[in-house]
Amino acid sequence: MELLSQDVGSSVELNNVLMVADGDKVVTGQPTVKGAKVKATVMEQGRGKKVIVLKYKPKTRYSKKTGHRQQYTRLSIDKIIPGK
């Protein structure tokens, strides 16, 4: 998940749930499932692998190389509360 402003070991409650599946029963939202929540614990804050971005224009001797590392939060899902 993208970087959250929570400390490692703290609990997080996610309210924007798009779909809940329990065996054969599947509930999809329009756009979200009302009343559905996910409780999770923050395990780690980190940075992903470096992605190289290269801009190049032929015949003009122009090239520019940059990199990007996306920050992320690793979550451990504790409980899924299905909605209506």
C-alpha cells in the first residue's frame, strides 16, 4: 500500500473496501461496500526497487536519466468486517 503516516506496530482501519468475498458469497460495491471495514497492523515502512526513467530525443543529442523509488507501507490484515 502507499505510504501511510502510521508508526510500525500501530493498527489501521481501512473504510474504502471495493469487494468482499467469503467462499461463494461475493459482494461488490458501487463504488464501495457500505459498512465494510478492514482492520490491519502496520508491519513495515519501506521503499521499493528503483525504477529507471530515461528520456531520449534522437538527432538532438538529448538524453536524461532519472530514477524513482516508491515509498510503501506493509500491512498485516487482522480482520475483515463485511458490510451490508
